[in-house]
Amino acid sequence: MRSLEREIFVPTLILAGVIAGALVFLGWGSLSQSRALERDAEAVRGALALAVAISDAEDDEVRWMSSLNAPPAAGHEARIAEADARIASLSREIDAFSLAPRVAEVWQQFVETRAAMRQIGGEVIAAAQLHDRDGMLVARERWNLMAERADRLLGNFTAFHLNRLDRTVAELQRRRGRALGFAAIAIVGALLLSIVFAVLLVRTVVRPIVAMANAARRIQATGEASPVTGADRLDELGVLAHAFNAMTERLTSANATLAKANESLGEADRRKNQFLAVLSHELRNPLAPVKNGIWILDRVPPGSDQARRAREVIGRQVDHLAHLVDDLLDVTRITRGKIQLQRRHLELNELVRRTIEDHRAAFEEAGITVHLEAAPTMVFVDGDPHRIAQVIGNLLQNAAKFTPDGGQVTVSVAVSPSTREGVLRVADSGSGMAPEVVARLFEPFMQADTTLDRSKGGLGLGLALVKGLVEQHGGSVEARSDGVGRGSEFTVRLPLDVGEPGERQRERGDGAGVRRRVLVIEDVVDAADTLRAMLELAGHEVAVAYDGASGLARTRELHPEFVLCDIGLPGMSGYEVARAVRADESLRDVHLVALTGYALPDDLQRAAEAGFERHLAKPASLEALESILGGPRATAPQTTHA
Amino acid sequence: VVALAACSERPEARAERLTVATMRTPATGLFFVAEASGCFAAERLEIDERNLELGRDALSLLRENGADAAISFETPTVRAALLDGRIRVLTALHSSTRDTRIIARRERGITGLSALRGTSIGLAQGSNADFVLDLLLRFGRVPRSQVLVVDLPPEQTVAALERGELDAAVLADPYAARAEHILGDRAQVFWTELYTEFSLLLTREDALQTRAGALRKLVRGLACAERIVREHGDEALRRIRTRFPELDEQELRAQLGRVKWGLGIDQVLAGVLRDEAEWLRVTGEAKGATLDVQRLLDRRLLEEIEPEAVMLLPSRRGAP
């Protein structure tokens, strides 16, 4: 992976280094050149100053030499000598200079010319002192010519240095121009480089960040995924873009899931509220006739017709209530996958026929004709006869519920050779269903009838139970309707059981008629006493204890074959009683059966862990009790319903 | 194709040709050193040399457009410049105070400058010999009218002096040296430090305009020769010996000892040119013509090639 820091920092460092190096180089070069030029200029200034001073002295010398008479005036010669001495002194200063070869030659000629002048000047003065005016004039003409030559050579010397000064100035101007040019190029170059760098920075860093910021704003505003480009880059921004895209994808996915879950929760809440209302309605309805029946029983003589009818009403309504509670528990078990099937090799035609017969009264009462189309051959499936009957019963009840008086219900059993399934169809000529109802028909608490009077009754769990139970058997169920008022058809498919009937098929040992020694531990006295009465009527020997501690004591005392123990006992719970019994080796053969309103799967688990072998949900029917008292001991708690 | 053709034929690959009129004297030997050392060839300059006896003749050829450049001493140059405003001095080639001199017959009593009065003196009129004679006669306080000046080319002057037809002659090397050699002990030589002789590289203004590149190469070639002379003097002398087969090495070395080769345009040269122009004005030869020395001395090429060789003060307003 490339590092963004390196991508930006390294070129910047190199660029800065190059610029700094170039500036140092230019600065150093310029400094050293400036020093050289300064030295040159200083030398030129000194040379020119001396040349000017010599020229002045020469002018004095010429003036005094020109005004020389024969004989010379007093002090005249001294003036000439003084000028000559001044020139000689100044010349010595120039001798100390380091002169360029050409100007050194000039200076040498000047010195030689000055020597010649001194000699000729001596001749001039000598002639003047000798009053030789002609000789003085001739000598002075030569001296003048020599002086002119010296002046021209000094002019060369001066011109050389002036020209050098000019060249220095020109060089300075050239360098100034070059420096200005460099500066301009440097400024323009730096500007261009800055622009290029800024553009690169904007393209490589700023734009991706701005894109991510915009994408973040869009996500904030809309909640929808907004991927950014650049995830394929090999630097940190690529990593950031990749992570950003992954994050937004996960975020939006999570949002969608949450929204869906929220919707589901809303729907579930709505259905829960609806269900609670329905449950309340359905539970209250049986209570009124029960209460009425009890009121009648309190006021009429026992055994009278009124008392008999009242008991029948109470019995029916209690059955109905128990049926509602069983449905609720079954749905919970199916949902949690905790239902236990008692499978066996059973014949579907016969089971259907018996179940229809069980429900025929309801159909006849409603004026509905039920027609069975049995399969021409026996149809064996591997199933729990009680549960399959429950499935068929629910479908029949459903058909009865939604088929008007005079309608028809057709139940057919067939075999699908291709899928090796037994096929059960329940078709009615009833009210039918809208497609949207069909789609959600098998969901728990789903009811087509949502009117306040709820003329059809029920909790809306029947078809959900059908679906759950069928699927527990490895089968499937589907509903079909051509529309409202055009009837419905439910099809159940169960895998055929083509093997030999084995152990599963054998009927369990029927305990009917066997007298058992039973201990009931129940803190609700009425419940305990009525249960003892029921069991005694069934021919068993029954003892009762009203709390856990006394129940345990009674167990040790009586050593019963079965202990029917409530869970929610005061002082010592049913679980503690069970654990105490199981801890007592002398009580190993005692069958422990939990009898409680705590009938959810977790309760079964806790009961098993405490040592209970079976589990009965309250209220337990006598049939359920007999099936336990007469059957073999289970290795794990099994729930049996009334 | 055009681009390739343009690339394949570089302008520098073609040598430029330049006609130069020269004079046969060791004093102007810097030109011969340049030619013999390949300095011109290195500049891709092909020289068409017209070698003449006198600088005066070289100047004439230049003025007649027979040459692009010429080499001459300063006196003919001043004369020509007074007549022809196109003449330009590109650089001096040498300077000397002892090259041009008077060689007199001592046996005729000429032992001092004043003894020249009444003698016959041969020289090439219009040359610097004329100016030197005037100067020395002035120092000898001999009016020019009191000598007989015989106008002869140097070669004939030497012969006339040898035959005794002349008492004296004003000559420059190699003729002066030959005359001294012929007279031997009978020769009396006069010269003065107060005269500086210059040989000059000349051109015309129009040639400077049209042949500037070739003239630049010419000056660069001479600068190359100057460097060779400074660094390898003996080698330079050896290279020009073939130019003067009549001189043995010692004689050539002696003659060259009297001159100082070197490029330059300076105050001394400008002063000499002004002095000679004034002399011509005084003698009536100039006839009212004035010499613009600053214009005559075209410093541009030399300043470009050897800037330190230019030692010319800025012209004063109104100065000639």
C-alpha cells in the first residue's frame, strides 16, 4: 500500500530541497560574484584615484616646466622637483597594485617615459641655469612631447580602469537582469508548481474527502447507501473509501434489517394487541355460562334436569377453555421446536374417517354436508395420531366455521406416487378468502374475521397449529381460494410410511384398570381434593399433601408409585421436592410427574433437570392422567395434554 | 526534408573568404603568425592575401575596394582617412619607437641630427617615414626646406643609399636593417622615443557593415596569434621565418626586438593619429580636412573580442 503521507510529504520535501538548494546555489554564487566585483571595483577606484592625482601632479609639473625661464626663478626648480616627487610617490603606490598584463605593460611604459622625462627635464633645467635659452627650448620641446606621451599612457591606464569599471557595471547590470530573470522565473515557477501541487492535492486528497463528506450528508439525509469512488486506490484514502463504502453498506443493510424488524415488531405488536383482545373475548365467553351453571347448581336439587344441563354446560365450556389454552401452548412449543411427537405407523383413511365422525355433530348442527372421498388403498403415514387428528380436526372446524348453512365440505385422501406423499384435502363451499388473506393465513393469530362481534370465534391459532404440526411431520400444507364467496381448499401432504410397522406401531401398555398408589402434592386445596376424588373414582389409591415439605415426608412414608407434584409450592418448591426424592436411593422407583400451570418449554427443561419424568399442564384431564399412570416411565419429561 | 536539409548543412561549416592587403614587414608579423598557426582556419576564415611592399599601397587597394581589409602604418592611414571617410581602424597590430629610423652615411659627416642640413634623404613620401623625418629634423633644428627629400620606395631607397646617391634614408625594417647591414660601420642611425609607430588593421565602413562576421573572425584570429606570441614566442618566430627568407634568424629576432606585437586601441594611438593629422594640416597636405579620430577608431569588434585591449577614454565633447 502506498502511503498518502509519503505521496505528499516526499515530493514536497524534494521540491523544497531543490528550491532551497537552487536558492543557496544562486545566493552563494551571487555573493561570491558580488565580492569579486566589489574587490574589482575597489581596485579600480583606487587606481583611478591615483591616476587622477598623478594627472593633477603632471599638470602642475607641466605648468612649472612651461614657465621656466633662463635663468630659472627662485624656487622654480623646487616646484618641478616637488611635482616629480609627488608623481613618483603616487607611482610607487600603483607599483604595489596587482595589475592585469596589458595595463601592467602600459604602466611599465609610463614609468620608463617618466624616467626619460626626468632626464630631459634635467637637461632643460641645466640649459636654463646656463642661460642657454635655445638649448632650454629644444630640450623643453622634447620634454613636452615626452610629457604628452606620459599623459597618453596615463590615459591608457585610466581608460583601462574606466573600461573595467564600465564592464563591471555592465556585468552588474547583466547579473541584475539575470537575477531579475531568475527571480521572475522562480516566482512564475513557484507559482506554477504551487498551482500544480494544489491541483494534485485537491485531486488526490481534497476531492475524495469532499466526495466522502457529500456521501455522508446524503446518507444522513436519505439513509440510502451512497458509495464513493476511489476504493481501488492504494493509499490511505483508498482504504478510507473502501472502509466508508463497506461501512455505509453495512449501515444501510442494518437499517433495512432494523426497519424490517421494526415493521415486523409493529405488526407483531398490532397482532399481539389484537390477540389479547381476542383472547380476552374468547376466555370471557365461556366464563359466563360456567358462572351461570354454578349459580343454577346452587339452587336446584342435585340430579334434577336443570342440574344435569348446568353440569353439561359447565363441562363443555371448561373443555372449550382447556382447548384454547392447549392451542396456545402448542403454538409456543411448535414455535420453539419443543413439541414431542408420538409417531407410529398409522393409516390415514381410517384416521380421517374417525375424525370426521368426531366432528360430524358440529357439521350437522350447522346444516353442512360432509363428504369423504377415501383413497382406494390404505395410506400409511408415520405420524402422531393425536396430532394428525388435531390437524384434520382443525381443518374441519375451520371449514365448519366458514361454511354457511346448507353448504358442503369434501374431505379427500389420496396418494401422490410421484412425491410419495399422502394427500389430504379439505374443500368447502364457504366464504372463501381474498388473496392477501391466503398469503398470511398460516401465521399465528391470523384471522380473516376482525369484526367486533367475532361471530366465528377462536384465537386464530388453528391453522398456524396445522402448519406447525404438518411441518413437524415433514409435510406441507397449502391453502387456495378462488376469492371471497367462492370456497376454500386446504391440502395437507404427509410423507408416506412404506416400511413395516415396528416398535412405534405397538400400542403402549394401557394402564386402564391398573390400581396405582398416587400421592398428590398441591397447595390449592380444592384442586388437590378434586384431583384426589377424580383419581379415586378411577380406582387409584390416593394420598394428598398441601406443601412441599409434607409432600416429601409423605413420599418417604407411603413410598407411592406416582407423585403428582405441583411446582409453585410454598416453602419447598416442586423442583426441590423432586431433587430430594431423586437424592433418596430408596425412592428410585417412584415416578415423579410435574403438574403445573408452568408449561412452557423452559419449564419442561427445568422440571427434567430437577428429576421429573413427566410433565402435565394444568388442568390435566383424567385421560391424560390415565395415560401416564398406565404407561411406561419416560426417560425425559414429556408433556401430555388433556 | 527541408528541416533535415537545414540541419545537415550548418552555416558554420562553410568557410568565409576575406581579401586582406598586407605589407611585407616583420612589424606586422602578427598577421603572418595567425595565418601560419591556423588561427584563421580555426575560425573558418579563408584569407585571400595581397602582399604589398608598402602599407600605403595596401591602403590604396582597400580604398579601391580591392580588399576587405588592409594593414598599414598609421601615417598613410591618417592621410587616407583625411581623404576617405570610410576608413576604419579595427585594431593596432604593433607599436614601436625604434622601427622607423634614419640611417645616414657617417663618412659624410652626419653624426648628429643637425648635420642633416643640406643632405639628400630618401623615403617613401606619404608614409610614416615622412613624419619621422620631420620630427627628427625639428629636434635637430633643421628646417625641412634645407634637406632634399627623395621620394623612393624602400627597396630603391636602400639601393640608392648603397650606391651613395643618398646621404641618408628613412626606413623601417626590414629595409632599415638591410641598409644598416650594407653600410656597416659607416651607418649613423637616428631614432626617437618621442615617436611611436603603429601598424593598423583597417577596413571600410561599408565592409564593416557587409562583412562584419568575417572581420570579426579576422580580429579573433589575430587575438589567437597574440596569445600564441605571448605564450610561445620562439615558435611564433619560427612560423613566420619563411616570410622573410632573406633574413637569418638572428636578424629577424633583432628586428622583432624593436617592435611590440599586440592588439589594441588606446590613448597613445589616438594621440599619434591626432598628432599626425595636425602635422599634415600644418604642412598643408590636409588642406582643411579634419580627422575624427573617435570615428576612425572603431573599437566595437576589439572590445567584443579583447575588451582589455581597448584603453580609450570617452571622447570629450567637441574633441576631434
